[in-house]
Amino acid sequence: MRTAYHQELAYFQDRLGDLAQLAETAIQEATKALLDNDIEAARGLTAQGETIARLHRLVDADAVTLIARQQPVASDLRMIVAGLRMSGDLDRMGALARHIAEIVERRHPTPAVPEALRSTIAEMGELAQRMAAKTREALANQDPAAARKLDAQDNAMDRLTTALEPLILACEPPVTLTEAMDLALLGRFYERFADHTVALATRVAYLTGAPQEDLSV
């Protein structure tokens, strides 16, 4: 009986890892579709977003089943509760990647990112992908210090987001109001994605039993 329980618990953790990998891949592919103005890749991300959402629901269902049937305690319960919250973060990360792809679809065939902003947006996308990778690794290795390690990158994303607005206003040729709104949204989507990676790393610290005062979001 306990063997089956531990197998279910391991499966739950594996699904979380799969969800983290999907979220990381989604932001990488969304950025590439954005910079390449690739409408087909952007449309493909919609289907990938549905896969992430479906896996999120399965993880949540697994957690409820484990709690209801097995009545876990101590570290197992901590892991399941943290996993529930992580699942929500990862689902939102997938949704944010999908929102980036939707902007590509909405603006096509016109590129969503003007030439003058390509380097900034590319930097934001690369940073978001690296943060997702670090979070995925932290989950796999149960690294309690991961949130602190992400602080500098999170601050860098905040700086890029702050710098984006004046760059949008200074674009030559000038962008339309609709284009400016989409560009501002892109910055917000990357910023929120980064925030979720930090939240995930903080939950990893909770999972390992790290003191709450040591956590950094």
C-alpha cells in the first residue's frame, strides 16, 4: 500500500517537473516567434498553452487525490501543498508565453517589435528563459537558495521593463498607439513571467523547510 503511495508521490513530482520544462520551452519559443514574426510558431503556442493548462489541472487533481486518500503528513504534505502552488505559477507562466504569441498573431504581417526595440525585447526573452531554467533546476535539485540566486536577474528584468517605455516613445519612425500598447504589454508579460519564477523558487525553499525569513521573492 505504501509502495503505491510513494509511486503516486513520485509521479506527482515528475509531472511538476514536466510542467516546469513546458513553461521554460514556451517562453523560449514565444520569444523566437515574436522576433522572427513567425505566425505559424505563434499559433502552435496556443496548442502548447492548452497542454500546459491540462497538465496543471492533472497536477492539481493528483494533489487532491493524494491528500484525500493517503492523508500525508510532515514533509510529504509540505511537498504536496507547495506543488499545488507551483502548479498555479507554472500554468500562469504558460499563459504569459501564450499572450506574447497572441500579440504576434494580432500584429501579423507587421512585426510586433520595431527594429529599434529588438535588442531590448530579445534580452528580456533570454533573461526570462534563463530564470525559468534556473527555477526548473531548483525544483529538480530542491535548492533552498534558488530564490536568492534569482534576485539579481529579477532586478535586471525590472530595469529592462522600466527602460522599455521611453524606448517605445522614442521609436523612429513613431509607433501607433495600438502598437505602443502591445509593446508595453510585452514588457509586462516578461516582467510577470520573471516574478513567477521567483515565486516558484521561494516555494522550493518552503518545500525544503528553509526558514521563511531566508526566502526572497
